[in-house]
Amino acid sequence: MASPYPDGDREKVASKLPSALQQQLKVRAAELALDIQEAVEAAITDWRAVERPGFEVETAGAKSFSTWLPPGLYEDFKTTCTDRGVSYTQGLAQSIRDWLDAHPSPQDGVPTTEPERKIVCNQKGGVGKTTISAGIAEVEAETPGVGAKCLRDFIDDITSTELERLARTRDQLLDLVSGYSAGGRRVLLVDYDPQLHLSKQLGIDPIPVGEESLVSHMTGEAHGDIRDLIVTIDEPRFSGRLHVLPGTRAGFLLDSKLALTAAQSRGFQKETALERALHPLEADYDVIVIDSPPSLGLSMDAGLYYARRRPNEKPGRSGVLIPVQSEDSSADAYDMLDSQIQDLEDDLHLHIDRLGIVVNLFDSRRGYIATSSLEEWHALDDETVIGVLDDLKEQRETVRLKRPLLAYVPESKQANLMRLIVAGAGK
Ligand SMILES: Nc1ncnc2c1ncn2[C@@H]1O[C@H](COP(=O)(O)OP(=O)(O)OP(=O)(O)O)[C@@H](O)[C@H]1O
Ligand SMILES: [Mg+2]
């Protein structure tokens, strides 16, 4: 629908656009000091100039959107939509998506010395926190360039069943991985779980109780340098870039130690304890991945706080990644974790980005229970399913052999699914 602009040189256009795109458009136009109408005009003009067959943008739930365009442009746009067989809403969504991609935020290029911080958590045990923490850390640290090729080959051969599980088309996946840049990064994997599974699975000795560890650095009892605790994974694929901060059984007392220290020392903040402890090594890393224990106590608040969006940090760069299973008890556990995150955000006035959900150990033989539950994960409003993993034998073998997955079977399905998780996290 179009009506004349008050000063006569533009006409009002009323259409629909998904609210996420409306929001991004508003922010990006402001960042680039443009009017929204100028941005939309450029977006539509560029979109009409080049056809991209197969390109589609999710428009379910699009909301009313209006702006002002030069006379005639909207009519021309509608003709192009008809010629390309897409709805006006789809045409506008494609125009804006392309324009956003072609006009990145000035923040994107701002060099930062702060590492990306990703916490993998769920208080439900055995859902895959350790498996996924290690997997994504390895993907970020592997030889640069090789992962992108493995991933493209994997998507070329992906089955329709896999696509259905991920609720994506092949083209959407190819689009997702088109700017894939993981690999070659300096990565720290933190074993934040006193069960020590991560350390043990990678063949690393845990830190004995009584010695300085992440726990004593968090409670302010340590005197040494936290960097002295770091162990390097010795596999050619990571060329010295993948490091581990080993766990300690002393972590079983971390919640009570944090509470006690806060009670005894004025000014000690429990939630910032992990940030203070890891601060001295941040400059050495591009990515820090934290493998959490299956709990929801004070130590988890400190972990979630550490993964919050920092001032000027790009949305989706740091945040929480949640492995779940396709069953009802996982949904209950998710609801509790979700409330804890929201409470922390409200209480401390901060924002914790949701990087996505990974549905792990998916077993289609469980029929309706598994498939209906997967549908429910896909239907969550604030989360995206960024991976669906079956029970794969290579994963169990790596644990038995105490070797990183990407060193043992770098071209396996499991390795590529880990790359896909990294590609989709925070998008
Ligand atoms: N996709 C998979 N295929 C095969 N085995 C898997 C897969 N995911 C996890 N496992 C195995 O299942 C077990 C539990 O996984 P993991 O240790 O990653 O879960 P967790 O959430 O970290 O558990 P916890 O809460 O005890 O820390 C491990 O033995 C792991 O090797
Ligand atoms: Mg674990």
C-alpha cells in the first residue's frame, strides 16, 4: 500500500517485516547515520538488480512495517516480486537481509583483545556438556582453512533426514557456513566441573586438592600466576593453540567457599569471581570455552556472569550454549536453567546471549517421544537449535582413547556436526 509523502517527493509504503529484521535495520541505520527510508530504498534497489534463486528468509510472524520510498519504487518492487514468484513480505525481507549483510556494523571491525566466552551448561547430567565443550574448542583451534572444506563436503552429502532434524534447507546451511572462519584460534578450555570428566577425557591430570587451582584463584586464596596451571594439548592439528585449565575436586566446595568468602570479606562479589580469576590470561586467547558441572549453584551464576555481553561486544559473540536431549525431563531442566539466566539478567541488569541449543544423543528409534520433543525444541522462542547429534560410536571411542575428537576422526560426521554448531552459534 502506498500514499503520498507530505512534501510530495516520497510515498508511504506499508508492508510486513520480521521484527528481528526491523530491529537490526533500525540499529544498523543508526550506526551508519542513515535514515531508515534511505536504507530501505538502497536495499530494494540492490535486491531488484540481482536475482539469487533459492535464497529465502524466514518470515513467519512478520509484523507491520512502514516507511517512505521515492514514487514508483514500490510498484517496481512489487512487479519484481511477482516476476520472481515471491510474496512482497519475502521480497522485502530478502532486500533487508542482503542490505544488512552488505553493510556490516562498524562495531564488527573494531579489534578487541577480549576473547569470546562461551559457557556450555545444563544442570541435567550426561546431556553432552563436556562432549560439546571439547568439540567446539577443538573446532576453533584446528588447522585454519581445513574445517571449511570438510563442512562444505559434509553439507553436499547431507541427507534429507538430517536436514529435517535441523529444520533447515541445504541452501540455508550453505548460506550459514559461507563466512565460516573457525580454526587457527588460540583457545582455552576450562574444566569447571569437579567431576573432572573433561580433564580425564583429554588425558590431563587434574589439580590435587590443596594445590592452587581455578577454585583458589576464584576465592582469592591463590598467590601464584593462573597461567602456570595451563596445559597444552599436544596434537599436530592444534599446533599448540588448544590449552586446558585442568579441573580440581576442590570444586565440589566452590559454592560454599564463595558464600563464605562473601560473608567474611566486604566487597567480595560472588558473581564476578570467575571473571577476576580468568582476567590475567584473557589476552592470551581468542576463545574461552567453559565446561560446567551439572548444577545450578553460585558457581553457575559466576559462569553465566562471565559469558554476559560486555559493553560494545557484538551480540552472539559470547554467551550460553545449552545441550539437551529429546525427552520431557530435559525440558523441565531447561526451564529451570532458563529462569536462572533470566533472574541473573534482571538482578544484575545484564544481558546473556543465547548461542543455541544442541539436541544430543538423538535416537529416532524412540519414535514419537523423540520427534515430538525435537519439535518442541525447535518451537522455543528465544533459542535456535544449532545441532542435532546422534549417539555416535566415534564419540565414545575418543573418550576411551583419551584423544580429542578432531585429532582422532577430523572428517567424521561428529566432527562436522561440531563445526556446524560453531557456525550456527549465536546466529
Ligand atoms: N553424541 C554422542 N555420541 C556418543 N556418545 C556421546 C555423545 N554425547 C555424549 N556422549 C557420551 O555420553 C556421556 C555423557 O556425555 P558428557 O560427559 O558430554 O555429558 P555431560 O553433560 O558433560 O555430563 P555431566 O553432567 O556428568 O558433566 C559420555 O560418556 C560421552 O562420551
Ligand atoms: Mg560434563
